[in-house]
Amino acid sequence: MTIGRVARCLTVGIVLSIIGIGLLPFLLVFMLIDVNGLTEFDPTPIYTLVNKFIGGSKT
């Protein structure tokens, strides 16, 4: 592995981690609102798919 490839991998990893950490508060608030049943819209398709695989159910 060359130094350039290592630098690219580190840069992409750092950027993705900054984006992930930046979105975490919004995702936490969305989850808490959804759990309390305060939303008037359907969850995203990805959320529905993951919820189906982990065996969660909406009542």
C-alpha cells in the first residue's frame, strides 16, 4: 500500500465519521419522536426494512 492510498483511505474515513457524528443528534431526535408516536408520516423505507428484519412491530 502506498502512502497516497493510505492518505485517501484515512481522508474518506474521517469525512464519513464526521458526517455520521454530525447526523447522530438528528437521528436520535427522530427515533425518540417515532417511539413516542408523535409523527404523522410514515418512516423511511430503510427504517421499515430494518425494522422488518429485526422483528419490530408497530402497534
